[in-house]
Amino acid sequence: MKEKNKNTRIAILIPAYNEEKHIKNVIESCFEYGLDIIIVDDGSTDSTLKVMESITAPENLKIIPIKHPVNKGKGQSLKTGFSYIINNNYSGVITLDADGQHDTDEIKNFLKIIEAEKPDLIIGNRLGNTKSMPFIRLATNVFTSWIISCIAGKKVSDVQSGFRYINSEVLKNIKLETHNFDTEPELIIKSAWSGYSIKNIPITT
């Protein structure tokens, strides 16, 4: 077990929907960072919540399960988590998906950049490593990222990436109005329009 990271007020946020097969491994692979882990179960109909509640957290962190009674969409799950982040005075949040597609070993790269550069947002870019990505999905992601970057006025390589860091000041000052997968691009656009700094870093998937 590593010592508790000096970024003690950063939390990890994982929105989850029917991820009973993956959620335990994802959560436990985050333990080494000593950061609190917030999981928003978005009305899962499988055993996702039960699996989450069966996990014993190390002494140096908390696992915080939040349950939506019905499925509300990924964007709403993020917003629920963001509200918890703000209300509990965390300085920022690292989000990742619950399906195991993100390499949690790369959280350390986010933490290094946060410590050294203090950006407002860090967006993980999957598009430098696309061998396993279906062509249609790749083409859609590239086109969408180009459009959103033009609207935002800032280059963002992978606007749909769920692996990202957001400073709490951004969450406090940006009003998000969407509720599903469009929430992640909306956050980028409104952050860019508000003058917040955005950093792109490569990630594997």
C-alpha cells in the first residue's frame, strides 16, 4: 500500500450501471492512491450495488456508494457525484468508467500533472491508441471532437473520454443542463468558454 497521496482532497468518481462483473476490480485497483472513491449506481438492475457494499476499504480512504432509484443516465450520475464533491469540500475529482476500460495505473499521471501544473481540467485522450477501437466509433469520436473543439475554441482531442480530472472550482461555477452522454462535452464547452485551462494527456484503453 502506498502512502496516502498528498492530493488528499481529490476524490475518484465512478458512475456505474449494471457493472457487477467489473466494478470490484475497478474499485480495488484504485486503492493504492489513498483517495476516497465515490460510486454512483445509476439504478442498476443487477448486483452492482451489492458488490460495491461487499468491498472493505483500506483505513486510509472511504468508499462512498450513492444509489439512484432508477436509471437517469451517465450525465446525471456525474452530476450527482459532482454535487457530493462540492458539498464535501473536495478540491477536485478524477472520473473514470466502471467497465474496466480505463487503466487505473494511469491515475498517477493525472496526479503528477495536477501537482505540477494545476490545470482546471485534464482530459484523457484515447485517440493516440485506437487499434482496438471499431472504425465507426473512431470516426465518430474524431469528428465529434473536432466539432466540439471548434465550438469551445480550444483543442480537445477526445471529448467523449470519461477518464478526466475536474477542479472543484469548475464544478461550482459551471451549470450543467444535460443528463446523459452529452454532459461530458457540455462540461468541456462551458469550461472553455469560461476561460478554464484544459490539458490533454494520452491514455490507453
